[in-house]
Amino acid sequence: QVQLVESGGGLVQAGGSLRLSCAASGSIFSINDMGWYRQAPGKQRELVARITHGGSTNYADSVKGRFTISRDNAKNTVALQMNSLKPEDTAVYYCNAQGLMPTRLLFDSWGQGTPVTVSS
């Protein structure tokens, strides 16, 4: 019932920047947390950054100082600004949102993923 659509991935050179965007739609009463996760080939999915409804953020140590997460509560969107990209940032990036549907049932939705490739 809640859909997430990511955009902005692509291929960039090391040191470059990308901005990922994610829009949530569907049966949404409220969104509590939104976040970005990534999965590199042969590795498990890991947290990149999360942001609460009030704007508190949490980052993986590997991206702290380089990535910035932000959200627009009125538009149900979240973005990830990625600067100083490194080859080890190469992965499929997934958007996640957690909250309540109008029925007050909890939702935990994921986007389809957008690939990011950083070349050396």
C-alpha cells in the first residue's frame, strides 16, 4: 500500500557527487523514520543514513562527513547528498520508510533500489 520510488543513481568518478531522491506514496497516515541502505556485491545490506520525523540523523561511520540526508515531511520525500564518493561506495542504494497507514497499521516499505557505481 505504501510505495517508494528512488532516483538519482548512476556512474561517477571517484571524488564526484550524486544526489539520490526518494518519494513515498500510497496509504500513508504518517512517516516516522526514513533512511537509505546499500548493498554491495557479495555483502549484506547496511545502513547508510536515517532521519526521524523531527530531523534527527544517524550515519554510518564510513559515510559521515561526506553524505547528508534530508527530508521534506510535507512531501513525503527523502534525499541523500553524496559527496567525495569512493569506489567502496559502489552499491545498490535502497530507500526505506516506516510509519502508520490510515488504519493505524504499521508499514515498513522499501524502494526498488538505484545503483551507484564509483569508478577509480
